[in-house]
Amino acid sequence: MTAMRFRRTSALVGAAAAPDFAPRHNGGPPIEDYGGPPWGKGDPHLFLHWQRAHRAAWKSLPREVMLFRMAKADRLGLTYAEYTLEILERGRHLQLEDTTRIAEIKALRRRRRRPA
């Protein structure tokens, strides 16, 4: 059998190609201090979608779900934000048996708190 090769093409004929982001880049706004528009040098449409998705992920939860996540995060020794990020990024709820992943999250917490 021959190997199939795929090329990324834009959906519209003659449309500009999507910008090349660094590996593992989510296409969100720049983090560093920047004096220009909030969407940076990229597409404002992409920024607005990213902003709407961020708001929806963090603020549209029923009270009961938020309280459940807070209690679960407390049992696991994580913060609410760490536990919620794990659900949003990986799509799974951590259990007490997931000791290696919980240890990784706590190690990342220590690295983030160190002064640069």
C-alpha cells in the first residue's frame, strides 16, 4: 500500500491560509504586555471566539456543579481551578486512584509559584 499524504487547505478557494502557531498554542490572546489591540497581531474573529469560549467554560455552571467540583477538588488536594482545568483540558474527572496525575498537577503548581 502507498502512504496517503494530506495537505492542509483552506475551506474557501483563494482564502488566506490559517496562521502557523507555535506547537501547543491555543490561538488565544498574547500573554505578555502588549500595547496594541487585545487580539494581538492575529485574527480578531479568532480572539472573539476564544474569549466567548473562555467565558462559557468558567461562568456558565449551575451552583450545584460548582459545589460538587469544589468538594471533589478539596478531597483530592487540588484547587477548584486546577480540578476544573483538568476536566476542560482532558475531558475526565480525576479520582483518588489517579495519584500520578494529581502529583503532576501539584508539581506544576510549585513551579508556577517560584519567582522568575
